[in-house]
Amino acid sequence: MLFINSLLELLLALTLGLGLDLLFGEVKRYHPLVAFGRYARSIAAYCYRPRRIAGGMATLLAVMPAALFWFWPSHWLAQGLVLYVVIGGRSLGEHGRMVSSALAAGDIAEARQKVGWIVSRETSQMDQRQIVSATIESMLENGNDAVFGALFWFMVGGAPAAVLYRLTDTLDSMWGYKNERFLQFGWAAARLDDLLNLIPARLCALTYCALGNFSSGWRCWQTQAKQCASPNGGPVMTAGAGALNITIGGDAIYHGKLVRKSTMGCGHYANTGDIERAINLVNRGQLLWLLLLLAVTSLFYWLYPIT
């Protein structure tokens, strides 16, 4: 809370940021993260070498704009506006519903195209079950990346920390591939992203458990997460699937290669209707975090009333 003067101002900033996202969604034109993506691509073009040190220098250059927010006003209104820009809860749900709407209409080709917008695996040969699974995996994992991770770092360090988190997350999505081109160059961005998600991913997983079948979500998290390639995506997806009492995952094709992936969760294999349930889980999680902050703020001011 270094850049927020009080619990009350933090609550106001979070309410503003989440409220604006709920009402208006992602900025349609001139989104700062789109501009950052172009900036990151220019850095990669200039700095690229298949070495970790080159990737480390490129990562440092890329996230430097976050330092500018040390000088951003600490007023809750200014802080809340930054939070609105860096979170993407409504946009996440909109992308998921595009896939489910196409499936409900029986348009498998359209569904493959739409799911290709939110996952990095190949989608051209996916069947309906694979499309549903990929979509739910994205909803659960990006629930942390686009919402809860940003909220956590905003509460810890205000706008500078939240911006740093989202820039790092964007870099990881651009450079974090384990292929020949990015295995070494993208190592620093991927490790920094892992570090920044270490705590929020587990809080996100706990949130999913609390809002669904807690025992099932917790059991899947504890027994299945270690089988996942991602140290932070594993807890989030396994807990979310378990909390929803569904099974997701399985083999997928990345960059022309079949990748053997374990299943996650328990219960019936996810169907089209479960996409909406996953979206609602993320949305209810945002409300839970806001209500918890409200409770903490109310308790604090009850114990230490303003005189």
C-alpha cells in the first residue's frame, strides 16, 4: 500500500477500477498494453540473441516504463484509473463467451477461430471437447493473470507494482515460449513472471476453492498441480477445475508438436455450459476480494475511529 494513503482510499481505488472494467471493459482504441506490445517487439528485434543475458537486458528495458508510475499521483482516483487499464476481467469473459456462443450455434469452425485468440496451442483440428477445455483453461489461468495478479500487486504497491506486473505478464506471453527462438532469450521474462505470480496465483487458487467445491478444489490442487508444466498456472487451473467439479486438460499441439498433458480437476469432462461457470467463478472472485477489503477496512475504522 506504499502508493495508497489509507485502507479507505485503497478500497475506493479498487471499487473504481473494477467498476469501470465492469461497465466499459477493455479500452478499445489506443490501449497502452497494445502500444507496449509494439515497444517490446522493437526491443526484441534490436536486442535479440539466443542467450539469457540478452533476454535479461531486453526484459529490463521493456519493463522500465513501470518506473514512471512512481511519479503518478497517489490520489485514489488516479490510482483507480490505472487499475482499470491493467485489469481485464470483462474482456476475458467476452472472449470466453465468443467461443461458447459459436459452439451453441454449432459453428465449430468459428469456435476454433475464437479459441485461437486466447490460447497459444494449435486449434485448426480441435474437436468440441478440446475447444471447451482450452477455453476453460484460459478463463481460469487468465483469471489470475488478467485480474487477481494485478489486484494483488496493486494492493501491495499501487499503480507502479500493478503496471510492472502486467508488463511482465505481457512479456511472458510474447517471449516465454520454450521453443528454439525463445528458450534462452525469453528465460528472464518467464522467470520474472513466475516470481511475480508466486503469491497471487495461490491466492487465486484459494479463491476458486472458496467459491466452489472447496474440498474437491483443494484436493485437485494438492495432487495435480505438480504435474503441470507451469508452476503457477498449475495451482490455478487444477483448483478451479476441482472447484467446478469438472475435468479439463489432455494432450494438445503446440507449434506442430504433440504435447502430452495430464488432465486436471475431477468429475464430468467439461461441456459448453461450463465455460460460463468458469467465467462466473472469476467474476465472483473479484467481488469476494472487494468484499474482504471492505470488511478489513470497516474493522480497522471500527477499532481505530477517526477523531
